[in-house]
Amino acid sequence: MLSADKGRRGAATLIALLVTFLWSTSWVLIKIGLDEIPALPFAGLRYVLAFGVLLPFAMRRAGRDELRSLSSADWRRLAALGLVLYACTQGAQFMALVYLPAQTASLVLSFSPVVVALLGVAMLGETTVRAQWIGVALYLAGVLLFLYPVDLPAGQILGLAIAAFGLLANAGSVVLGRSVNRSHHLSPLTVTVVSMGIGSVALLVTGVVAQGVPELSSQGWLIVVWLAVVNTSAAFTLWNHTQRTLSALESSVVNNTMLLQIALLAWLFLDESLDVRKLLGLALAAVGVLIVQLRGLPWRRGRWRGSPRE
């Protein structure tokens, strides 16, 4: 029995690592796609197509019944979640990558769990522990080490401002998502499909109005479709599957490997520089973020008790 559990946990860990690898490749594919596709329509197309892939699953009988049962308050909350999570967060990520190297943009956006923790203190009255502040300090030290010497061109300063907006929007979407999911009367699929549908359409319309209708080559379409079908729809489905087996701590550790994965992929495929100093900075930042995330995980008798997350 114990051996079977270890086998399931090992398989789930490998699947989770595959998912984070797919998500990490998204940063490289986005940077390549931005050579021909304006950022906002690009992001809008990705998530509209992903919505189209997920919609048939949500339109099964149980899903249709749930959609019909949504109250006006449910629609408002899901619309707000979609606008913040997709229109603002994803739009900002794509725009930031216009001006920033993938390594730098991912480093800024990885600060989201820390902002969420601080928002929990300010808005929900949650408490912090000393270790969390140590985590924040380690993250900031990692950022400074990565960026040293801090001498950024004007374009990258604009990119950092856009990434910071995306960071705040992402943190806000996490708080909104918690509020929606705590109601327990909506399935994760319904929450995802409705919020993604509203947010992605708003993002695409805004992008077309602001940056025009994109003309995509066959490579451009291949990138958009791959990002939508594989790196979004399939990857998020697989990730949710792993949450039935992995503990919150295990998932956090796996997810935090993305900083290093993105850096290595950007070095290999985008010719972004990477040396020992930058690697140490990224590793330090990842450890700092992980320490902040540990606050909400169960601790007992000096050992972490892993419990599956849905």
C-alpha cells in the first residue's frame, strides 16, 4: 500500500514538473511570437482559443445546469475575476515581454505569492511570521543580485512598470479567486470557463482596438494554437490532476522551479545572458518566495503533513 502511494506521488511529481516545463516554454514562445504579433491581440487570441477548447466540457449536462443556476452576483464576481486575471494580468505579462528579457519579467512576476500574503495581512487580518519576512528579504536580495549592477535602459524601466502592474493584478486575481471558490457551489471548471471567456474576449477586443487586427504567419498560428491547447488547456488540466495527490508544499516546490527553467530556456533559445551570479540570484529569489508560501501549510511536530489539494 505504501509502495503504491509512493508510486502515485512520484508519477504526480513528474507530471507536475512536465506542466511547469510547458508553462516555462510559454515565455520563450511568447517572446518569439511577439516578433510578428502585437502583444494584446496575441494574449487575447491565446485565451479565446483556450476558452473554446474548454467550453464543450463545461456544456455537458451538469455544466449547463450549473451555468443556468448562476445568480447575478455570481456573474459579477466571475466577470471581475476574468477581467483581472486574464485581461489585466495576462495582458500585462505579454506587454512586459515586449520590453523585458523573459528572465527579468518572470523574476518580477514570481513575487505574486509575497504580494498575496501581504494583501492577506492588510485585507483579511491574517498574521505573518518572522520566517515570511526572511523570505521577503531573500527574494529582494536575489533580485538585486540578479540585476546587479542596476543600470536599466528606459525601455526596460517601462517594462518593469508594466510587469509590476501585472504583479498587482495577478495578486488581486488570487484574492478574487479565493473569494469565488470559497462559496463551494461552483465547480472549478465553471469558474475557469466563465471567467476565461469574459476576460479573454475583453482582452482580444481591447487588443484589436488598441493595436489592430494581427496578420499571422503559419508559425504565428502554430505558436498561438500550441499555447492555447497544450500550454493552457491541457497543462492546467494536468496540474489540477496532480493536486489530488501532491501536498501543497510539494506543489509549491515544483512550481518555484519555473524561475530557473525559464532562465535556462531563455539562455538556450533567446540568447539571454546567464551566469553564476544570475543563477544564484534566481535561486535565492525562488527560495524566498517558497518560504513565504509555507505560511499556509500545515506544520506539526517538526514535520510537514502533506495533504492533497483539490
